[in-house]
Amino acid sequence: MHLLSFRYFLLLWGLNTLTQCLYIPPNRNDGLAPLSSDKGAYGSSYDFDLEPRARKKKSSKAVLKPTKNPKSRKTPSPTKAPTVPTPTKGTGNKSTGPLSSPKGPKSNPKTKTVSSSKRAPSTKPSTAASSTKKTSASATPTPSGICPAIGPQGKAGGKPGSKPNSKPDPICDYKPLPRPTSAINTCDYIGSCQLGDEADLIEDDGATKPSKPSKPSKPSKPSKPKSPKRHFSTVEGQNLKEAFTINLSQNDGLVERGEPRRFKTEITGAQKLDIYSLDYPSNSDLYKDDGSSLQAVTLDWASDKLEDFQVKDLKAAPKKYTGFVTEHLIELQTVKMFIEKLIKDGKVDGAWFEDWWNKELDDRKVAARSSKALEQKTNKELDPQKSINDLVFQALGSTENRADFVLCDSEINTYKMRTWKKHRYMNPQKFAEILDQFKRGGESSSAILSIFRVVLGVYSYMNHDEVKIRLVNSYENVKRELSNIEEITGEKKDLDLQWKVFMTQHLMEMEDHGKDWLNSNYKSTKDAYEASIAEVKEQREKLYNSRANHMSKEQTMQMGKEIENLKKERRGIEDEIDKIKEEREKLNDDYFKVIKTRDQTKIREANEKLKANKETLKRQKRKLTVNKWDTNAKDWKLSLQRFELVEKTILPELENGLETLKKFEKATEKLKMPVLEKPGPQLPIIPGPSSSKPGSN
């Protein structure tokens, strides 16, 4: 009995022990708490997560995870935790990852995550436990000068669709003004592709104003010879040696493109020789009526890429004629240049031109001349053909002789004309001013490169197959008519041979003129680019290191207000320019009415009003240009406060611009003008009724 009681006691004691073994205490991690009171070795015991499979959602506090399983990890010796940097105001996690540093990652970058806990020295800023997906660049330190991530509303604020996690920031919220990245039209930089600038006035392209429709002939009346329209409005005190079209250069485009031009040239002392061009079709009329059977040739830029200065043929008339002009491949003022050259070199006496150039010729001799430049698609004699002047300008192209015309982009045409006349493309002081504005951010890289591009484009245009054929045809047509001088006048002058020498030399001088201008401006432009790139790189490094290099909030807001005020001022200037242009249209109409009266007093008064209008317009355009430069310069300063803009946009565009400029410089070495003796396929010349046989020309 006693023995059984003892065994029973042992059995009960065993069951109690087994029960204790099966019991799990409420705090199962008590035994894993760190022995040391210094929690810095692992972080807070309350924040330490022993169950990485069930991570918490991302909180405002940064938490750390152990690098090894705590059960197998030895307890490290206590170390002093690093000091958490003070977060920069307005910064946050960037969704696209940090941008690269100009000098590589820093050894101990500042972090952008706010945390109340202390961190181990080996912990990287982006290793906090989070349910968000990691980016490939998450291990790269983020520069403190960067703006926060930009949300869908253009405001700082983390993930798309989330509320902004920082206060509005004048720098980060600023939206830069758009700047061109492709080629731009440079006509405003040289004054106008219609009227020229203050130093080099050029002919009006008539593109912004619809051309006057030609009046249909009445069938009841037989056609009779027409004499060329000639205007005799002059301006006192003009230097006739340098002027070319009186009506256009001095009256500022008062004669529409397509109407006759009057040229004056020095011959002997105070004597002057009048030279008259003939009617020719405007841009919208070239391929209509008598020109409807012609092959339409329209030369335009091949693309708007800055590095592309090639031209292409649209192989059709343009859908819109604005921006295109009817182009004489041999400029009208060439005849004046040719005569002045002959007189200057003593090849022909000026008195001979005075006697014969505008003298009405014997119709029988004109009809019987050996070599004729006839309209290429009809079988009729050209009209008028009453003087040597008429014969030569019919050969260059007229309303009746259209085959050698093309339609050309007005910007290319303007620079081609300046190349032809060997005039400067731009006032040197003006170009230097544009470079200075470029360096301060007032002018764009696209504007600088576009100026070089269009000069290069002239060579591409002149060497286009359709242009070369018509250039040579025009040259040969004039040469044919000049070869008839001895038959018509009875005096041997060899003007056809002199024409060949003149034109060959002239094209060589044109080739050198454009190349000389390009080469003389490359160095100063490259220097401007290199200085700008160095400045932007320095700013990039400052921004990378600290946002303290930004403008103050007050400075930023003040500059933003100044930009808005300049925009408002610009709108007022543009409205004023529109009013001046409207007034100009009315003054133009009044002028044409006055011309018909031939009242010189009224013509002079109308001309003075137009000149005053032009000066007013010029002043307003200057104000507009200065306004644009000042606006862009302030925008540039604000844009340079944005690290991401500097890194991803501003600096790459400057570096690409410099590379494009270097490509232009290399291409300049190979620039050539066409050779007149190797024209390629000739367009057909169809003889008129007085010619003996086809091909007699």
C-alpha cells in the first residue's frame, strides 16, 4: 500500500512536468532581448522585427533589418551610432532614382528619409523596410540639391496620385519657358526677309500679301505689244553706287515682288544709267495660266533638324505660298553689277551703254538676230523686245519666260541674295550682341546654330540639281542675247565673252564670301559655348552638394514676378506692332494710288510717311527683342536652380550644340558653288517663228 502510494506520487509529478513543458509563455521573445542596456548595437528593441516574412507597412520611421539570423549571430561589441543628418527642407524620395554626380557618389551622402532611430554605419539610405518596389538606382546616394519627385499636378509629392508630402517650393514648382530645340527661322535676326535690316535692305518677297491676280485679256480685242511697266520714284541723296533697286531698297518694298524694278548705275562721272527689270509672276501665280504646263519646283528645307542644312524639292507647288518666293537664279541686280564692272575695268566705255542700253531697236534686226533666248514652252516671240535692256531681262526670266524660275523658301532666298551681292549676312555688332545674350541665357542655342545653318543651306540650294539646270540656262540665255550685240548695233564689244568671265569670277567670289563669314565666326561662337558649358557644370556641382546653393525663396518669387511683368509688357508691344503693320498696309495702298498721279510732291509725302512708319516699326521690334532677351535670361537663372534640369536638359543641349557647330565647321571646308560649264541636262529651248530651225540658238 505504501509502495503503491509512492509510485502514484511519481506518476503525478511526471504529468505535471510534462504539462509545464507543453506550456508556451505569453511573451515568447523575452529570452531574446539584448543583455546590454545599450540598444544602439541593434536599434530599438521595440522596432526590431524578428519576423521578416510579415513586414509592416512603410511608416514615417525608418526601420532596420539584421543582416543575419539573430539566432546564429554573435552579439557585436557596442558601437557608437552615426548621427542622422538633418533633412533638407522640401526634399523627399525621388521616384526615378537619384541622378548621377558630376564627380561620382559621395562617401557619406546625406539621406532624404527622416528617422527617429539611429543607424548602423554600414546601412545605406535606401535599405529601410518597405512594401514599395526598389529601383535599380536605389543604392546610389541622392544629391541634396535635387527637387522632390514631381507628381501628376506638377507639384512635389512622391508617388503619382498621392498628396504632396512637402510644402510648395518656388524653385521646384517653377515651370521653365519652352526653348526651341530644332532649327528656327532667322529672318527677324537680320531685320526681315522681306525688308532687310538697317544696313542691308533687300527686296520684298511678297509672301505675306496675296499677289494681285493677273487681269484676263478681253477676247474681243486683239493682243498688242506691251511695254514694260516702269516706275520713276526716286529718293534724293541716295548713294547710287551701293543701292540696287530704288523702288524696293529706298521705298522699303513698295513695289510688290513680280513688278518691274528700276536700277541705277554709275557710268561716267555724274551720268546715270537706268536699268529696268520686267514683270515676272508672283509666288502664287508662277504655275498658273501660262505656267500651268511647267514642272513645279519648290525648294524648301529637307527637315527642321539643326544639324541638317540640306534642301529638297517638294516636286509640286506648295499648299500655302506664305514663306515662298519666285526666285531668279541669277539675281536681277547682276546686270547692274556686270555693267559697272565692265566700265570700272575699262572694257566698255560708259557712253556706249548710255547710247545703246535703252535705245529702241530696229524690229527687223531684233527678229533676224542669230541667237535668241525664247520662252521655253510656247512658240511665240517674247514681248517686249524693244531694247537691249528688254532682251537681257527677258533672258533672265519674266512673266512670259517662266521656265527657269523656282519657288524658294524666303529665308534661304534672303541669304542667297546676300551671298550673291557679297553683302554681310548680319551686322557684326548685332552678331556679337546675340552671342552675349546667348551666354547670359537670353538667346537660345537653336538661334545661334540656325544662323550658321542657313548660310550653309545656301550652298546646298545652289547645288541642287533643279537649281543648277536653271542657273545655267539663265546664264546661257543672257550670253546668247549679248552675242547679238554686233549684229544689232554694228559695234563689236564681245559682251558675251565678258559675261562668261564675269559670272565665272562672280561665283568663285560668292563661294569665298560665305565660307569667309562662317570661318570668321566659328571661333567666337565656340568660345561662347565652352564658357557656357563650364558655367553650367560648375552650377551642377554646387547644386549636387547642397540645395543651400539655390536662390532664396524671396529672390525666386521676385524673379518670377519680373518674368510675368515682362510677358505682360511683351503682349503690349506685339499689339502695337500689329497696329503699325495695319497702318503700313493702308500707307502702301495710298502710295500706289499716288504713283499713278505722277505728282512728285504727293509721291514724296507718301514716301516720307512710309519711312516714318518703318522707323516706328523698327523701334518696336527692337523693344520686343530686348524684352525677349530679358525674359529668357531671368528664366535661365531660375532654370539653373533645378539640378534635374541642369543635368538632363540644359547641359546636354549645350554640349550637343557645340558638337553641331564643330560639324558645321568641318562641312565648311567642302563647300562649293556650281560650275557653269558643267550644267548637266539642259531644258529644251523652243524657237519662235522667226528662228530658222530648232536648235538654232
